[in-house]
Amino acid sequence: WGPVWLTKEILPHFRNRASGHFLFMGSIVFELQFPFKAQYCASKSALSAFALSLRHEVEPYGIYTHLLEPGWVRTNFHNALTEISNPETPYGPRLAPFKDFSADQDSKLPDGDDVAQILLDLVIDPSKPVRQDVGPDCKKFKFAKRFLRNHWIDKIIKKKIIDKK
């Protein structure tokens, strides 16, 4: 709820000066929901829906809204997480593939500087599309989603991620 409350506080000031720019950090999980990340997927999906709806409401007041939708970004985010699940949980064996966050360090992934550059580009040129893909995996997934039904995407997730041994 933090982004909603903050938006409500800032919005009157933006309207009064007839300008402003909301930049929301969404995620590809708005389009692709990963198992064992239900809360994260739900919160990012809610934020994305909020941003995409808000843009229609505020655009007449000279206020821009952009939604960044990163896939994997090279950070230490996952490695800094503390595990809270009980290893004896019925999900324990299925969680193993989700505990390897070595993908976070892939040099082909965008890093914080790359994301900052996208944000700066949006501030400089707010006429860019509202939804901004961040990273090659995000672009690949969105391209595939145009041609694959959800049923096939679920099969790919199951084969490549869930059943990965």
C-alpha cells in the first residue's frame, strides 16, 4: 500500500503545478507468475494495475506515469533474503530450484546502472511508452507470450523451473 499512499500525498501537488512524473517499479511477474513467489507476484501485479489505471486519470493534468517491468536484474537482492520457510514443509523438495540465485550474477543481465539509465531516459523524454521492458528475458517472454497460450507457458514453467532437477 506504500506506493498508493505516497501517490495520494504527491498527486495534489502535481495537479496544482500541472506537471509531474510517477515512475513505478513493477516486474515481469505481472505477466508471468512464478511458483513460490505468490505474495511478490500479487504485490507487483497490484502495483502494475494501479500504475496502468492511474495514468488515464492523471494524464489530463500534465502528469506522466511509467511502469518499469524488469525481468532478472543483476543484483544481490535474492542472496540477501532470509529464508523463513521450515525445511520440513511439504514444499521443501520443490523449493530447491528456487534457492539457487546464481542467475542474479549473469553478466548479460542489466544492473542497477542500466535501470537508472532507463529511469533517466524517461524523465528526459516522458513521451516514451508507458510500459518499459527491462532486460532481455523480459523482452523474450513478452514476445513469446504474444504467440503462446497460457497453457503452454505453464508447461514450460513446469518443465524448466519446477521439475528442474
